Amino acid sequence: MISYQADLLDIYARSFRSNWDLPALTEYGSSEVWAYSDLARRIARVHLLYQQIGLKKGDKVALVGKNSATWVMIFMATITYGATIVPILPDFNAHDAQHIINHSEAAILFVNKNLWETYDFDELPQIRAVVSLEDRQLLAERTVEGAPSVERAIRNLTRRFRTRYSRGFTREDVKYTRVNPQDVCIINYTSGTTGFSKGVMLTCDNMVGNVVYGIHSRLHFEGSRALAFLPMAHAYGCTFDMLVPLAVGTFITIFGKPPVPKLLMNALAEVRPNLVICVPLVLEKIYRKQIVPMITRRAIRWALAVPFLDNAIYAKIRNRLVDAFGGRFEEVIIGGAPLNGEVEAFLHQIKFPFTVGYGMTECGPLISHTPWREFVPTSCGRTLPNMESRIDSPDPENTPGEILVRGQDRMLGYYKNPDVTAEVIDRDGWLHTGDMGTRSSDGTLFIKGRYKTMILSASGQNIYPEEIEAKLNNMPYVNESLVVERGKGLTAIVYPDYERMDADHLTVSDMKPIMEQNRAELNRLVAPYERIEAIHLIPHEFEKTPKKSIKRYLYK
């Protein structure tokens, strides 16, 4: 059993050697498959390139692009070299991406060509070279006095590789540098909803904590299948769709296409993964678009009220949902954002094998998780064995307070930002998550909402707008909503479901009585101090971060 004190790079050296002939990577829609031996060989080529251009341990390498096999290879090659990878979500606009590249002090940039066309090399003064992720061709180079030419190093790479490994690259050649557990291996920039990004410094030890938990939990295992459709530049997808699978010998199919539901469902049916790592949006869309229309039919509503018949209908829905996700998975782990309460209650009622985890980039990302058979509804799992949690409240089990965590997974801090680091990590090492919740005696966490979004009512009651929004989002013609304080009351800002409106031949003027009916129904479901005074419709989607979280600060 691999220890929580293991060396991160040794985990991968062992995995690549022991899984040498097993398939490691493919891209959805492609027939090309990279075995673990191919991956190890590609990593060795990148290591040789880094050596030839004089890249040192601890130097930064920026990586911007859609999920792809090459993206994975560059990421793994960088951390196993002892350098620091800076993965950047491709959804960041050019200005923000360039700011991150400069702030991180990256020396090399790997990027998709279509993104590079929007960048300005003159605005990246610290970048020595830019390399295409599609064909690994040099896109730009800045001559540095006394430094080797990157163009020449790339041109001569194949010849030098053959000279270095004249008898062929073998298992025995997979040996990675030793690293200090506190060395920073990833700087992951948050796409936070507060208006600016912060560079989260994740150490080798932070990542060992996450990876070893995944190994012990058998979330992935030798020969298992994974479909990686979450952005790997985000901590959730990076760790559980890439780092954990590669540590155990999983075969990863990389879904690099836009996450259109139909395409994604087709991919899940074809790949049939053993584990599904998912964000709430996917399940919530399936629930609203497919399940709600089914269970609200008059005949089905009648049947659900009849004992025994309801179980048969729920079993049919469950089986259909299981088949939609490929039919072979042990569980669906939902994370990245809170799951809608109504959707969660329904999934639990039909005995769908799902669980909700909790994490944040600052913990690389995992804080809590419970296997689905032990999962407590409305919770987000038990605190990990290598982590501690507590609630800043006089009655942690009943009165919500801020969730504080510390332990192996907690970040080192924010890059070049000691003041903000000191604001979130106190003198005792507790990370202040900004999430409000309660905690049971066994460490199970229950999240109520964000500390910064909490509204204090006139009567002194704490209002968590996320809980109200979750109810409103399930109502007719509501696509998304945001509850804000306007004057002395609450207003719901709603982006309507224009697709459904068009299908039903309804206009915006038709929405006024429908939204008023929604408001009345919502106010029956919430506490008196949580009632909504008005619903305001907006014509465009809410502005979001690259992680697809609403930028709430823009709508206050």
C-alpha cells in the first residue's frame, strides 16, 4: 500500500514501469493509443529538451490548451523533471491569460495555435519560447544572451534522444529526480468569483495527499477506464481524471471537444468508464430536460402515488440513467459546485449510485468524500483521513459557521501574495475556506453557502442565497438565477430558458405571470425571512468565470 509519505515522482516512475504495456491515453474519436511505455518515452524526450535549453528545477512552464494527449504529456514531463507547471484554463481571455503567464514568471509556454493567435508575444517579456501543443513546433522564440537556442534544441531532439538511448528506451530508464515534499509542483490560478485570480501554490506533498487517497479508495485501478471531460487545467479534473488514473494504470480517454450533452452522452456510452467524475451541471441538465418532463406526466404522477408501482418506475429511471453514463461505473462523484437539493433528493430516492465530494483549488482539490454506499444525503462527505476540519461556531453540529481545514492537502499559499495568504491561513495553519456549514461528529461536512454571499436579514437571520436559487432553478422557464439584496428585501435575477420558451411559442411578455407564479410557489417553500419580493429577468447569460461560476460581484 502506497503511503501518504510517498515521493510524488516515484509514484509515477513505479506506475509507468509496472504498467509498461497497458494503454494509457487516447483521444475520443481517434484510433491512436499511447501505452504507458509511449507516455514514459515522450516524457523522456521533453526532459531532454528541457536539459538542452537549460531549464532548471523549479523553473515555471505555462500550459494553455484544451484537453489532449500532448497536454497530459507536457504536464507530466514538467512535474517529473522537477519544474513547476502552470496550467491555465483555455477559457481565460487573452489579456487575463497573458497576465497569469507573466505573474507566474513562466519561461516556456505550450499553447494551442488558435489561442496563440490571440496573444501578443511582445506582452510576454519573460517567455523564452512558445511551442505548439498540436505539432510541437516552435511558434516564437526570444533570444537570450548565453542561453541555448530552443529552435536548435527542438530540431536536434530526435537525434540526441537516439544517442542518449542508443539501445532503446526501456523500463529501467524511467527514473525521476528526487524532490522535496514542500517543493511547488503546480501553480494553479483560481478563476474566482471575487474579480481577480490568485496563483495557488500546490506542493508535491499536497498532490501526494490527493493521489494516495485516490489510490487507497480504488477510485481508479489497473486496467480501469476513465473518460476525462472536465478541464484538466482545473484542479478537480487534473487530479481525478489524470493524476490518480496515471498512478494506477488506468486507460484514459480524453474528451477534448466542447461538453455538448449529446456528444458527452455518446462518449460515456462508448467508453463505459469505471468511475465518472462530474460537475452538478451535467446531472441537473439531464434531470430538468429528461426526467422532470417524464415524472410530471399525469399518468406517471398517478402511478408514483401507488405503492410498489413507484418502485418499479424509479428502478426504470435509475437503469436508464445508469445506462446513459455507460453502465459500468462504480459511482458518480459530483464536485466543483453544490448540487441542486431537489436533484440530489431525487437521485437518492431512485438509489442512483452517486456521492458528493467537497474541495477547492487551495487543497488540490479534495477535502471530503464518502463512497456512495455510505454517503449521507445533503452532505459533501467525510473529511479525508489526512485532513482536519472544524466549524467556526459555538455549536458545529447545528449552527453554521465557516468551514476551516488543515492538513496534508492544504496549499503552501498564494504565489507572490503573502498578504492574501495571511488572510486565509491563520497562525494555527487553518485554511479559512469561505464556505459556511456544519459538521457531524464523524467529520461529515454539510455546506450551507458561501460566507461572502450570506445575507443578514432585518431580523438577524442568516440567509444563504444558494439555497433559494437551487429551488428557483427547478421552476418553469428558469435557466439560472441569482438572489441579491435590493433595498430592504430580496430580488431574484433570472436568466430565462429561452430554448424552452421558443419551443412553447412564448415571448418575454408571457413570462411576467409565469414568473410571478414561480415567485409565489418559491415563497411557499422558503422561510418567511427568505421570501423574494420580485423577479427581474435578464436577456443574456450571467457573466461567468472560466470555471463557469457566476461572477456574483457584478450583480450586487
